[in-house]
Amino acid sequence: MNIVLLGPPGSGKGTQAKRIAEKKRIAPLATGEMLRAEVLSASALGLSVKGIIERGDLVPDAIMIAMIEKRIGDNPSGFILDGFPRDLAQAEALDTMLAARGQKLDRVVLLKIGEEALVDRISGRFTCRGCGASYHDRYQRPRVEGVCDLCGGKDFERRPDDNAPVVRARFAVYRRQTEPIVGYYEKRGILSRVDGTGAVEEVAEAIDRVLG
Ligand SMILES: [Zn+2]
């Protein structure tokens, strides 16, 4: 089964993609992780993207497409893509590479979560510096105020980009790039929309229902 998972940054896509991959016994292909792995292994591809990533630039389409194509070839039993395609050109390139192998996409799942829900979810996040446990101002406060449930630590941190203006800016980019892809897959009749606002387990169940 070949699946694409779409959703805004912070929608919990990565977590869901890993879970689906295990359940369906298909390869989780997350572009961020793939790029980091290429850089770490100092492959030819890794060396060519290292500087680009370090400068904070977007990796060119041709490189992303080559990387995806290699992984798809390595995983004939199927995959779930997270982070690709990012725009219409990449969506078309994916179709072309699959068609060349006599394959196709079976399902595209769109995790739907509104801008306000996303801001609410992300901007309240903080983690324990001692053990990395995750908390949230409203949804998951420590049982004892200011003390980590797991390690008893009292030192917490917030990521500087977990704030409302950054979340809104990322969401705007996502929406501009993704809307054309959504239309593209919808016309083909392979798009399923899933409510991404609930708890991880609820979202997981909704995804399982559309994947069958
Ligand atoms: Zn802790």
C-alpha cells in the first residue's frame, strides 16, 4: 500500500505516519529524517545537501525526488510519505516515478486542523530539561506545579519557534503550497480528510477507518 500523509507542521503527522507504517508493515518515509540520515552517512546525496541544510535553504526538488525514488525502489511492499510532496510539481513527479515502476498511490490522507487549534496546541508546549518529558500549559500540566512528573526536575524549556506568530507563518506557507495538491488528489478520488484536532489515539482511529 502506497500512502501520502498531508497536514500542517505540528499536526502530529510524524507520529501518525510511524504508527501506520508499523501497522501496515510499510516503510515510513519522512523527508526530514531521510535527509538527516543521508547527511550522517556522508553519502554522495548527503554531501550535496549538507551545506544547503546548514544554510537553512530548501533542498532542491531534483535532489528530493532522487532521494524519494531510491527509497521507493528499496521498499516494494509500500510506503507512507511524510513531508513529500510539498507542492504540485513534486506531486506530479511522484506520480511519474510510481508509474515508471507500474505502481500508484493508493490513498492520500489529509490531517485537518485549523490555524487556531494549531496555535493553541503548539504555543503551549514545554519540555523537561532533565528527561525531555512533554507538557502543555492547558492540556498536560505537571501533577505538581513546576515539578516534572517523571524525573522530579524543576527546569523546563520552551522552543523559541513554538509561539503563535511562528506557527501562523508556517501555517500560511503550508496552506499556500498544499491546497493545489489537495485539489489534485481529490480529483483523482484518492483523498481522505481526517479530523486532526483530537487526541493522538482518536486521530489514529479515524485514519485507520479511512485506510481500511
Ligand atoms: Zn523530567
